[in-house]
Amino acid sequence: MPHRAAADVLSTLLTRSGPVLLDGGLTTQLEAGGHDLSDDLWSARLLADDPDAIEEAHLAFLRAGARVVTSASYQASRAGFARAGVPGARADELLRRSVLLAQAARERFEAESPEAPRALVAASVGPYGAMLAGGQEYTGEYGALSGRELEGFHEERLAALLEAGPDCVACETIPRADEAAALAAVLDRLRGPEAWITFACRDERSTVHGEPVEEAVAAALSGTRVVAVGVNCTAPEYVEGLLRRARSVTDRPLVAYPNSGQVWDGEGRVWTRTGVASFEPVLVRAWIDAGARLVGGCCGIGPAGIAAIAPVVAGAD
């Protein structure tokens, strides 16, 4: 069933303001609070087990200055929940809950900071590989999976997320161009709110699956609901080069929210290589100069890291 398109609040925000500060790694904040998220459902497990913790994590990022918070649905899907013994109807309820928790955190923040600009809630949509829970979101190795199957997987979960009324959709850590094209098609078919698509990349030129980032960007922009495109969960030293390559094929707003520089070992289910707690101002300015209009952090970057770059992003207005 198609959903009525929401107001185009994302493009309006990007048009009426300078660069916009995103949140950071939700799982990073939850783990800092003592939660063990090493199972296949990752942060999605807490949608059932401890929803209050998720709401508090969103609130921490809003207090740090984030103007967009992303729901705890990156790893959530009917297929993933089914592997954990959760039936489809309950899975859809939990997907909707992820958006509602972010909205509840926003309401609490508005009550305590009525002068702050209204934040947006983005429904997080992770890649098919995240559901496989073996690190495939960082390789894009899905086997003999057709484009139609990719669309079906994402349409099912997006339909549930959109029922909760997010302001926009964040398609994150996408490893391959054809998955971006599938997401763009589904967003159009569901007539959902505006979205961004961001890629996980292995160097300054390519997605983790190996396509030139220019090809991936073109695939992401094949639909009408995708209004911004860029990179996330990628080492910070690669971001400027990737953004400049993206800018060579589109004039739409770009997105940058790298991880801390750590590398995910999917088999061992641990992060390797020492990362940073925040980003140097010179890096953030370079991303903005390269066209980034949505700027934040991913894995390894908590509220303190977002608060540290907030003045840099605000100073670019």
C-alpha cells in the first residue's frame, strides 16, 4: 500500500540553513551505557528489551546539538527478527517503535529546550548485509541475490517504518550500487518521505563492494525521493576524496558521517584498529567545503564527539 508523501522537510531544512549536524553512533552510546550488543540483532534487540535506553541515547545526541536523530532500526527487519524467533506482526511493531522512540526523545528535548530548532527523525534503513550479521554490509557479498529480492526485503521493513511517520529516511552503510538503486525504487513506490542514501567505502574511490563511488551515487539518485547522497561508516581520511568524486556527478546536497576509523571484523564481531573520539575541525571543514550539508558521526562517535564538532558545523552557516 503506497504511503502519502510527507512534507519535504529534509530538503526544506537543507535549503533554508547551512550544514546540518547529525547524530553519532547509536550503538556506541548504548554500549557506553553498559549494554552488550554483540548478538545478531545488535541495537535492534533493545527495541524489545530496553526501549527506554534507546530513547535516552537519542536524547543524549539531541542535547549534544544534533538536529537529526536516526532510529534504532538499522539492523531491524522481519527476516532478522524471524531468525530470533520474533513473528512478523511483532517485528513490524518493533520497527514502528524505533521511530516512536526517537520522536519521544525529541518531545522531551523540546520540553527542556523550547528555544532549540525542531529536530528531524530519520528512519534508519541498513543494508541487506546487516541482517546477515556476518559483516556482509562491509563487503556487499550477498551471493545470488536478485534486484527484485533486494527490493522485497527493503519494501517490507520500510512500509512498517513509514507507518510511524518519520520525517525522512536514512538508507545507511549501503555497500553496493544495485542495492542503492533498489532502495531508490522502493522509496518511490511507497511514496515515502524524502531520503538520503550513504555508502560504506573502502578507500577514496570505491564502495566496499568495489564500484566507483560515482556509479553508486548515480544509482542512488535514480529515484525521486532521494534528495542527498554521500558516505557513512567509512574511515574519516577517505571522506573528502569521496565527496569530491560524488560532487563530480551531482549537485545535490552531500552527506558525511564517518566512523571513528575503526574496522569491523565481521567474523570476530569486534572493532579493530584504534579510532578517534571525534574529528579534527580541519577535516570537518574540508567535508563541508566539498559539499557536505549533513555532517555527523557513525560507529565510535558518541554524544561528546558530536558536541565537539557542533561549533564547526554551526560556524559554516
